Amino acid sequence: MIRLIIVMLFVVSYLLVSLILIPLGYLIGVFSMPARDKYAQAMISWAFSVVGFLAGARVTVEGKEKVPRDEAVLYVANHRSMFDIVLLYAQMFRPTAIVAKKEIKKVPILSWWMILMHCRFMDREDMKQSLQVILGCIEDAKNGISILIYPEGTRSKGESELDMNPFKEGSFKIALKSGVKIVPVAIHGTREIFERQFPRIKANKVAITYCTPIDPASLDKEGKKQIADTCREQIRGILEKYDKI
């Protein structure tokens, strides 16, 4: 329980300090939106890095050098733990928005940060609202904001890392309509940090692997139609490799 207490103390302290940091971000935006975006990304990446360190996550990263640094991309990743977001966003080196479930918008301070970061909140039971979120993400991507989305729609709760939910095709329209590259990301080992022994936090090894970016412009009609399954199988293949270690 000691790790949980330490992590919670940091999170609460950071949220309180955020009552100053968030208005500062909006003030920066009055003079420069790009500067505001870089500020928000840097502040959250740093905070998540600290949370990961305090939680004892020993993260190894592979393939990050493949990700373009001078253009927006669509990150699509598997999802088994709340630490997926924490540890993956800590790796971001340019402004990146997250597509999150609508319930998070009700969380004070955290949702304010997310709005500052161009994040969008999706109601997956409302097709019209979900479409509006995807359209908004397309515009953000065209404007240089990378998007991080978990196309399973919700966390996979199976016992095995390989128990992945189907990838929803709508998530990939962000890249197909905006033209940004798709970066599949495989995350292995996060569930063992928290969810498997809730409410305790346990140190664990985590592997984050970036696959080779996929350029939608290089895909034919059939390739675009199968892109969700293609990305899912790429990620699953990497997870299989780590399961054998």
C-alpha cells in the first residue's frame, strides 16, 4: 500500500498546483496557441513520468525512433490498464490529444488539463456524438496535433495479455481522412502494476513497442478496409513475443 499512498500524494499535490498551472496555460494561449500546446504536453508528460517512477514501472521502449517528429500521427494502442495512458503519454515528444470516455469529463482539474490538451470525450453509446468526436480529431490532426486512441473502446479484462477486444474501425478514419500516419503501439505488463492486485500498486516491467508507421496514402482500397485488423494483428504479434519471455 505504500506505493499507492506515495502515488496518490503526488497526484493530489499536482492537481492542487494545477489550479495555477492550468490558468497559466490558457494565458500562454492568448499569445501563442503552439506555445500553449507544447506547455500542456510537457507538463502532463512530466507528471505522468513521475507517476510511473513512483509506481515502480520499469519501462523499456523499442521503435520510438520510427515515429516522425515533425508531423502529427495517429497512435493506436492496446488497452489493459489505466497505466497504459500514464506510461505511454510520458513518452510523447509533441502535442498529443487523447480520445477518452465521456465519464472523465466530469472529473475536475484532470478534465481541465485534457481540454487544454485538445482531448475529446466520446460517448460510445451515442453514434452521432462519437462521429462528431472523430470529425474533431480529424481537424486536430490536420492542424498538427497527434491523436492517441485505444480502438478497443474499453480496457480488456482478460487474464492474458493476448485477450484483446476487436479494434473499432471508426478510430482509423482519423488517419484515413486527415492523411496522418498510423503508429500501432503494443503495451505489455501494465495490468500487473495496479489492476491485477487492486488497490495495491506493484512494481513491474513494462514494454512499449512502436511499430513502423503506416501511411494511409500507400494503402489500396482493400488495405484501408482491413487497416483495423492489420494494426491489431501487428500489436498482438508483439505481445505474443513478450509473453514468451
